[in-house]
Amino acid sequence: MPDLLGAIHVSNFLGLLLFLVLWIVLCECARVGVMLLRREPLLGWAVSPFGVTALFLYEPSLLTLWLSVLVPACVSTGILAVALLSPFTPITFPAYPVGQWIVFLCAVLLSISGDLIHTLRDLRYPLWGEARVLRTMQALRSSWATIHFTPFGHSYVQDHFGSNPTELLQTM
């Protein structure tokens, strides 16, 4: 296994591009699906270059935190197994299976690294209520996200912060 990266070749660039788009879309759909499993009051949602995020009032349960890591990891594993280990792969790998599995595991870890970091942060520093809302809004504003509030979110921001969501976002 002396030259792992040198032995990887792109055989079909359009197929690789299509695979990457499909991989990102399906992993994001898995993340949104886990978010929709929560039966809690939704303050709003945000669309950013990094995906879709939901603003919830309460701290998620331990099960929800780990599902937000494991479900996208399973989806990513399935997509990568079909696309990279099948005979019709857009990327040609070296003949030895250890190299294939190293690339495979690195791709799965790359796809879930953000979810894993957020889960570990929520486990280490749990927040709820106003602090959770403000932290999430600040992180979304720094990532150029467009935040949309639900009617419940409008009333919550009005009651707890004394302003409407537009004014609150402008002050952040």
C-alpha cells in the first residue's frame, strides 16, 4: 500500500459529479428526517450553504442527538458502498481492498464529522431556552443562513426578547 492516493483515478468525471450531488442531497435528507422526528415546538428553520437547520426551543434528547449522527452515517455508508464498491464506480481504486476501505471510511467520517462535533458539543455544553435559541441563531448568522420563523417563533421572540425576529437578527 505504498501509493494509495496515486492509485486512485477518476474514470468518469460526470458520473463522479452526479454521485457527489446525490451523496450530499441524500445525507441532507437524512438529517432533515431526523430533525422532523422531534415532536417539539419549532421556532423556525434556516437554509445555508451548509444545509438545512431547524430551530427548536428545547434541548434534544440523548436518542435524538445520537440519531442525528447515526442515520446520516448509515445513509452515507449505503450510498458509498453502492457507488464506490460496485463495478460501475466513477472512481478507479487500487486493487487491494485495504486501500478501498481506507478511502471508504475517510469519506464516511468526513460526511458525519459536523454532526459528530455538534452532538459532542450538545452533550458537553447542554443549553435550552433562550440561550439555545441565541447560540443557534448566532451560528446560523455567521454561516450566511437565511432564517425563517414560524408563527410560534415570532410570538416566542416577541415574548422573551421584546422585539420581532428581524430586529433580533439585525442586532446579532
